[in-house]
Amino acid sequence: ADSYDFQAIQDRWLPVWEELKPFEVPNAGSDKPKKYVLDMFPYPSGDLHMGHAEAFCFGDVLARYWRGRGYDVLHPIGWDSFGLPAENAAIKRGVDPREWTYANIAQQKASFRIYAPSFDWSRVLHTSDPEYYKWNQWLFLKMYEKGLAYRKASWVNWDPVDQTVLANEQVLADGTSERSGAVVVKKKLTQWYFRITDYADRLLDDLDALEGHWPAKVLNMQRNWIGRSTGAEVEFEIEGREAKVPVFTTRPDTLYGATFMVVAPDSDLAAELAVSASPEARMQFQEYLTETQRQSEIDRQNADRPKTGVFLDHFAINPVNGERIPVWASDYVLADYGHGAIMAVPAHDQRDLDFAREFELPVRVVVDVRDETGESLPDPLESGVATAGDGVLVNSGPLDGLRKAEAIARAIEVLEERGTGRAAKTYRLRDWLISRQRYWGTPIPILHGAEEGNAGEMRAVGASELPVRLPASEGLDLKPKGSSPLGAATEWASVTDAAGTAWTRDPDTMDTFVDSSWYYLRFLSSQDDTQAFDPTAVNAWGPIDQYAGGVEHAILHLLYSRFITKVLHDLGYLDFEEPFSALLNQGMVLQDGAKMSKSKGNLVEFASELGEHGADALRVTLAFAGPPEDDIDWADVSVQGSAKFLARAWRVAGDVASEAGVDFAGGDATLRKHTHQLLADAPGLIEHYKFNVVVARLMDQVNVTRKAIDAGAGAADPAVRESAEAIAVILSLFAPYTAEDMWAKLGHRPTVALEEWPAADPALLVEDEVTMVVQVNGKVRDRLTLPASVTEAEAEAAARASEAVQRAIGDREIANVIVRVPKIVSIALR
Ligand code: ANZ
């Protein structure tokens, strides 16, 4: 017998598949139902690595599965090919980012070719192609028209190493840059934003429908990121200032206990109040502001830090009791949350209490909070502990005697009656900062006035003038310096319109998360130069039925895609409002418990593993290592073990001695039952991502079949063929080459990948059994083991036939029988 040789098998089938192109599906599809299965597209930073191998293996298992279940499956691939790493690598190596990027794409494509995920290659896209980013610009202009793209000057997160702004999402919890690791500082710049905050409620509320379809962890991360708080907006008058100042509070019930106000030092209000403060107060404020700007956002939110602040030399009027309260500035109040100013209630808010104790400001209890014994909690001023819990309102005029929740509602009514406040919500979510001062991205299609007559004016580039092409990098200094390298491309930047007026192009490029926020739509029309996507095709295939990718994208990419999908829905292009109906987050591939990296010297090279073991053994190893959500330690797996299993499976197919098309009915019953149980269980297991269990079941099936050949039925038994065919079909999800070769050995034509799964015959399945209790006059007399599918009549008959039951009945007459299948039969006697 010939021996299993993965290389020969790969060489045999790759050209056949490339000829057949079995995974290309037309937009129109066929009359089959449709599934759109997508893996998060790769970033071309070098060759594929083990993380890619894993992610693309799992996505491919699902794509192949749905094909086998009779669906038309769209499973495209593209490259997320703009972005900082390409540019930084290019600067380091002195090469053109374009060349570097496309060379890496070519290398990844070559690896994918061997690894053989079932992609529809006809739809391939690269976001750095003008044919793609033209539509990024189109999207930007749509957003601009709708007022969803706007420019404002604000404090931004600045990465001093990469010399670029970062979205909040790109700043890690320790205040460093996700990209460079540098400590992020604040800088005031005029930037482009997308108004994602307009969609905060929908982005939050629509998560509920994804429950059970997305990992719970991701849903929670999204919810926390949006961070909706409900409460009230209260307007405070400030003496000597015309306009009132709103504050956001979750506790309007505590208004009578507001004994001072605190303003964020870096807010416009603080700056304005400082101007009309005494010279001394103004100076102190200036110093304090400088100090504040050195603090990271994380430090400012650390409640344990000693409180600092300065008096702003102004007083506010509490709208409910007319009390005059001092206005302070302190860094624990953030400029960009709520209204950047708070009413401080030291008795019931710990940060306010710490501040009041530091600066000897009054503390007034307005909620009587008690312990379990009914004793009032000690006075916060003395104990140093603010009382935040539920209680009864005191010292609060019309709110006295109410409990917290009632008092919140009543306080809002009082404010509304007086016109000094209202119910309000606030969010942690900020608008999406999309401009970057870097070269390798989509140019923003906006022109700025460049002569006296149009200075300060902005104009959108006309749709017919798109794309605004990125100029060649030659001659541009790509090194980060705080302003975009494109500003120096003067020939590119200067535009004269038809009327002879001079304009200059916006030099910034777009955050690459714009590119990836809608790419899944472009796969339906990747070659179409007349529209971003074909709405008919997109609505026929979308939303994505199955999305797969890393949990590192739990917030940024998924939130932005959800937002842009909702915008495109509102613009009338999409029928659906959520892009990803189901999400699988795969774990990481580790080595000796640590993340693989070149610097740690523990990198397992995908290319060398692929060369040594072949695609199938790698894929089976990844699928078998554990639940796909868990991390895989490459030190603990056995690729050789997978290869041995594949060889065993392959030999079973080679040994089959019956003809293709033989009637399975007369085959060995035990083996047939085993095969049909596998066919019955595999779909549920795959749909619940239990790939490792399915591989284990395949291993078991191979062993059982081998035994039947050697010891029992023999190679000519039809049940052996039936099993081998089932193995080939299911194995094709994990080991497409081996399965294809088995399929050919079994006398079939390629490709097994399009073969529909044989149906499990219910008659051959071991039925689930249940225990049914039989009672006579309320006493349990017997327990019967019956099939779970038992009918009422069958259950009653079985109960009456029981000897124990007959003994209990004796010669008395039956008055009534109640049957609740499959649990209980209750017999009442006269
Ligand atoms: C008065 C009050 C009394 C408050 C009380 C709390 C307890 P979350 O839940 O995070 O939304 N706050 C409002 N804007 C702020 C800002 N820009 N920087 C720092 N703190 C701010 O918190 C809302 C509460 O945080 C608000 O309710 C406000 O303090 C404070 F017994 O108002 B509260």
C-alpha cells in the first residue's frame, strides 16, 4: 500500500481546485439559502503567523460547514493594508510603504494559497488601493453632508513617539499608546471627528439582540465603553455671568446637599471664570492648569489620589434653595464628561467629601442612610466616609421623607417645574477622532481656502473628482513631526478650481478603522468603480451570518462597524442595522504560556510549520487543541499526532472494497449506528463551535471503522464505505486536502468541499431515554425507562402493564388517569 504523503496530496489537489474555483459564488447566488462567513481581514505586516493560521482555520471550518449543509456561502478575503506599522517599517528600512505593503500582501497570499482556506478569491480587495479608498472618501463625504463628520479644536491624545493623535480606544489602561508604548499626553489640535455619540443609545440598546450570538465578554466591553449614565442636568446660575452652567448628576435627589461646585481645570468654563477672577486667583489657576495637563486621564480618575484644586473666585446659586456656593477647579472633574462641571455633594460622594475635608468646605447630610440594625451611619465629615446608599431624605424641603428613588424622580419634577433642569443621560463614549497626521492612509477629501477671498472656508471635493489619490512618497519626509507629511506635497496640495480660486487639500489621512468599518460591504462589489457597494447584493447577502476574529477588536473595530452600518442604514442603503449576527473570538496561540514574539525568541514560524507538516495537520492540530475561544499553547500540542490521525483516516478510505453507490442498508448495523450518530451530532457541535469535539469524534469513527475492517465486517461491507464517506465529508472542514484525496479513493469526483452532508437516519440512532414515574393514589409505585419521544397512549399503556402498578391497583376500579409525558403517569382509584 502506498503511504500518506501530505506533500504529494497537496500537490495533487491545489491545481485542481485552482482550476475548479469551487468557492466563487456570484452575487445573485443560486436558489440555495445564503450564508456570509467572514474572517477579520489581515494586516500585511510580514508573512502570516500562527495567530492567522488559527483564526483562518476556524472561520474556514464554519464556511465549509455551511456549504456542506446546502448553503451558498460567501467567504471572501482582503487586506487591511493602510496604517502606521507599514509606515514605520518603511521609515526604518528606507523603502516605499507602498512597496513594503504589497510585497507583504503577496507573501501572505502565497501562504494562504497552500493553507487553502475556502476563499472566493475573485473578490479580493486591499484598502490601500485607490479603487477601495475612493469609497472611504465617498463615505466621508456622505457623513460630512449629514453633519456626521465635523472638525473641532480639542484636547487630543498625543503619542509623542509616533507623533500622531490616538483615539481614546488606542490608549491603554495604563495611559500608554497601544502602538508605540509611549506615555500618551494631551495636545490641543483641530481634528476631524465622526459623530458616533449621536448613535450611543442605538449602539447600546441593539446589543441586547446579540445576546447569545456574541461572546458575553465582548457585549459587556461594548456596554462599558458606551457607558450610559442616567440622571439629571441641573442648571446653576453663576453670579456675574449671563448664561447658566449645566452640570450632570446621577443623584438629583441630593441637590440640597450640594455645598460647592467643581469645574474641570481644562474646560472652557474654567478658563472663562479665571479671566474675571482676582489676579491672585487667576495666577493660581494658571499654575494648576499646567499641573493638570501633565496628569494622565487614568491618574485623574483614580479616586484614591489626594485631592488638589483652586478656588475660582466665583459663586454659583443652587437652583432649589437659592444658596450661594463657591466654585472651585479640580482635576478629578474631567472636561469631556457630562458638562465638565459638577455639583459637589460631599456627604454622599466620596471624592467630593475628600475634597471638602481637604479644603474645609461644608458637608451637609441630606440622605439618612442606616445600617442593618437601623442605626444611622456616622456623620461623613467625622468618619471620612461618604454615605452613598439608599435612605430617607432630610434637610431637603419638598423631598423630605422620600426614599432615594422617589426623591430622584421628584427632584427632576421640581427642576422641570422651575425650568432649571431636566432628566438627562450622559455617555462615556466620545466622538470618533478620525484624522491622522500620517502618510499611509486615505486622504481626507476636503479643500481649505488658500487665498484672501476664501480664507477659512472649507469645501468638499466633488464626487466626480474622487479618488483624491495619495501622492507618491518619494521626496516626502515621512518621519512623524506632528503635522501631516502630505502638507509638504505642495504640488498635490494646491488646487485651483474652475473659477480660478486657490484651495489647498486637507493634509490629514483617515484612521484606518474607517477602512475596516465597512469593508464587508465592498466584497459584494470589489471590482465596481461606479459605487461603493451594490445595495441589492448587500441586502441579499448581509448582514454577516458569522464573523470570526480576535478579541483585541472587541471594542474599536466592532463598535465602528456597527456605527457605520447604522449610518448607511439611515442613509437608505442597508436593510439591516447590525453588521455581524454571530461572532466567534478565537484565543491566542502561545508558546510556553507566553505570547509569541520575535523579541522573546519564542516565535513559531507559520511558514516553516506549514512546510514541515502541511496545511491539514496544522489545521487539525489547531481545531483539536481545545475550544476555539481558549488560548492554545503550541508547546502542548502534537502536530505529529494529528498527522498520524490523518494517515489512519486516509488508509481507511484506501481499504474500502465496495463499489461507489452501493446500498448501505445491508451493512453492519453497529458500524452504521456509529456513523449515523456522528452525522446527527456533528452539526450541533459545529454550530456551537465545538470543533475539538468533532475532531475527537472523527478520530473515534476512524478507529471503529478500522476495527470493522480488520476484525468484523471486512473491507467490502457497505457500512465501511458509508463510514469512510461520512468521514471524508466531515473531515473536509478541517483537512481539505486529505479529505479530497479520500473522496477520490472512494471513487468520487472533486470536490468533496461542495458535497452535501449525508442525512442521519433516525431509525439508526440510539434514542434518548427518560425515566417515567407511575403513581397510584399519589404514591410512587414504579419507575419505567422509556424513549424520550414516548406518546401519551404509549405511556399509559406501559404504566398499566407494570406489575408493581397492577399489584397496587389490586381489584379496585380506576377512576382517572393523568398522563404528563414523558415524566409521570398518575392513576387515581375509586
Ligand atoms: C452629584 C452627586 C451626588 C453625584 C452623589 C454622585 C453622587 P457616572 O455614574 O460615572 O455617570 N460627575 C459628573 N460629571 C463629571 C465629570 N465631568 N468629571 C467627574 N465627575 C463627574 O457618574 C456621574 C456622577 O459623577 C455625577 O453625579 C457627578 O457627581 C460626577 F451623592 O452629582 B454626582
